[in-house]
Amino acid sequence: MTVSTEEFTITRTFDAPRELVWRAWTDEGELAQWLHPFGVTTDSVSFDVRVGGRYRYTMTNTETGDTYPTGGEYVEVEPFDRLVFSWGEPEASVDDAPRITLTFIEQGDQTELVFHLRGFEGKPGDGFVYDGWDEAMTNMARLLAGESLD
């Protein structure tokens, strides 16, 4: 197992109940709509949300046509509370891949989501992984608010 000290956390509060935020992370149809940074689409979506289940999706840059196959394996699935999965190359070993931990915290009709990525250094304005996930969560907030993402 590779141990990395590179990590970052993004905390967002969504104006939606925890069950809807959970569904946004576990339903293929919803994921396909928001799981990408701005200027990118998500295609070929396959998610098997259970411990040991794998997921895979391909992001496509709408300007260049460059594609980014992404995937991983679910390590912990505690409905409405916690989701842990590896992230990166679709066929990478779960032990060697970066790991994402999501914590869903109910706050009345809102949900605080704590997104923690271990295995990549990131910070606001990096134009890379941090900004990509931050933009994806902005897309998710728009979806939860009923906005069109076209």
C-alpha cells in the first residue's frame, strides 16, 4: 500500500435533504449529469455502489475531444452517512489509488458534505484536481436545485 500525505478537503452545504445528496452520488443517471468540471461531459457511466463494487466513467472535454477514463472501487458504503472509494485509473488497485471519503451530515433540510481526497495535493485555483472537484460539486448543487446543466 502506498501512503501519501497529499490531500485536500472541500466542505459544501447543499440546500437538499441528506437522502437526495446521497442519491446524487449513487444514482448513475444523476452522476452522469454533474460528475465533471465545467467544459466537460460525462459518458459511459457505470456505478455498482456496494463494498467491492466498481465504478467507471469517461469525461470528455467539449472543446478538444480529449477523454479521461476514470474509475475505482467502493471500500465503505454506509447509506446516507459515508461513502469511501478509490479514484483514478479505472483498473488501478484499490490499495494504490487515491481515496475519496464523503461524509454526509444532516443539518435540517440541508446537508453538509465533507469531501476528502487523499493521494492528491490540491488547493483553490490549481486549475487541476481541486478546481475540478469544486466545479463538479457546483454542478451537483445546480442539479439538486432543479437547474438545467446544459
